[in-house]
Amino acid sequence: MVFIYGEITTMAKVDYDIISRNTCKAAGYDSAEKGLDYQTLEVFNKIDAQSPDIAQAVHGFFTKSDEHLGAGDQGEIFGYATDETKELMPLTQVLSRQLAQRLVQVRKDGTCPWLRPGGKTQVTMVYHKDVRGCLIPQRIHAVAISPQHISSMGADNIKESMMEHVVRQVCPKELLDGDTIYAVSTEGRRPKATGMSGRSAVADTYGGWVPAAGSISGKDSSKLQRFGVYIARHAAKSLVHAGFCSRCRVQVCYALGMVQPLSISVDTYGTTAVGLLDQELCAMILRNFDFRPGVISCDFDLKAPKFHRVSVNGHCGRTDVDVAWEKPKDLTHEMQKALEKVKK
């Protein structure tokens, strides 16, 4: 069964049944043997109208302009960037996602036809912190994979196939050694599971390098877990990309209905490159980024139907999809000012 529920405000006419079936089909659920068949499953639509109190606070029943839209929730969100990979993402997260993508690939191309939809991956890395506070990957301590598979597959065959077709195809050889731990689950299939979209907030963002701010998938563009995560990532990535620091965490707090955030902070973990304090970088962010929910939605074109592209394989650090928050803002003018300040 597939349950669709939530509160929304829309004039759109949507065929929830067809979308649900096509989504399950694309994920690989095409037979009862796999736990779900898109052709015979039941779809329960429990979508209701948005709370009038929230609607009034956010958009005033569509009377507010984009510049005056309020946040659709309260809380704090985090953005993160690090120069240890070209994606400006933690290497552990990049490798974990590549392993997950590889699981899908070998299932669909027939390399491992005994695999089933679903699976979990995790990479643990040993890092060295240099004198500047930068993190340098040294070696992979452990790789964990929990593939879904048919019950008749033997444990040895599963482990051997995962090592040959997944782990060694993704993990750099120079980071693997004789002490690397390989934890491949062979517990058999788990076809009956209940899940909710957005529950994997840690996997969707930075793999635990910064606190997770709740679910992203399943949220509309007015929710801070959606627009806030994107603008915080955009700001953090822009600072690292411009060379102001090697690592950066941006924290933003919002309140329901508020247009401007309650607070913004920056933590570079002591890795600033031009002698600027974290407070100065925070002021720089405020000068160059607009944190109003409606403006963010417009700048990133969040009203367009694009969320399905980031509903798998994460929302941050993506290079295979075209999303605005992964395009660093040009901060050359700020770097010039910072260098001039250093000379003086």
C-alpha cells in the first residue's frame, strides 16, 4: 500500500494514483516477489487543505508578494561545505552516495540481477587535521553495505559480488588497506517496511557532519527544511569556493511567519585563509545573500516541478542535476576587499 498525506494549498489537478504507481515502478517495485507491485498496489490519498493559521502566517491567503512571504515553520537549519572533494562535500558522504548509486546500477544493468530495490551504504574515514584546521582524508576505516536481495543468495556470493562490483568500483584503492573493515549485510530480504519521505535527512545532506534539520523531501518551498537547507548550503559552498576557508558551517534560525531569519552564524573551524573572523564572514553573507523565504524560492525557482530529481541521492553536493544552490555565488569583490585589508 502507498499512503499519501499532508496539508497543501493548490489549484492544481493531480492524478495521485498514476504518479504513485509510476514512482514505485521507477524504483523497481514491479512484482509481489519484491514486496510491492506498482500495478496492483493500493493508493490511499489523505491530502487535506492547509491549516488556515499557517496559510495566513506564510502567504496571507495569497495576498503577500514574494518579498513578504513568511517562513512556513520554525527551527534551525545548517549548511556545510568542505574542500576535501571537488563537490565541496565530505568524502565520506560522496563515497556513500556513489556506493548507493552503484547498487542501483548493477541491479538494473543485470550485473547483479538478484538485488532488489533498496539498500543502505556507509563509509567511515580516518582523517588528519593539519595545522590550519583542515581535514585531510587518510584511509577508509570501514565500508558498510546492506543490500536488498533474494533469499536464495548465499552469504559468500553476496559479499564477493559486493566487493567486486560495488566497493572496488567506487572506493579509491589508495584509501583501502589491510585494516579496512568491510561489513556486508547478508540477512536476506526485508520486503515489508514502512517509510516516510524525508526521514533520511542525514543521508540527504552531509552524512552527519553537521546536525540535520528534519526532513527535506516531502516539504514544499515555504518550509525552512527546504528553502533553508538550500540557502545555507549555497552560502557555505560559496565561502569555501571563493577561498575564504577550507570548511564552513552556516546556521540559520527562522520563526513561523517571519520574513527575515532570527539569527545567522558561521563556523569555519579555524580554517579561514585571509585572516577574517567568523563574525566578519557572517556579515559578508548578510551582504551578499537574501535569506527571505519568498526570495529564496524565486532565486532557486523552487515552484517549478524539480524536487523529484533530488528525492534520491541527496539534495546537497549534486553534480548530476542542475540546481541553483550548488552554483557558488561570485564573491571576488569580497575577496579583493579582504586582501586589501590584510595589506593595510
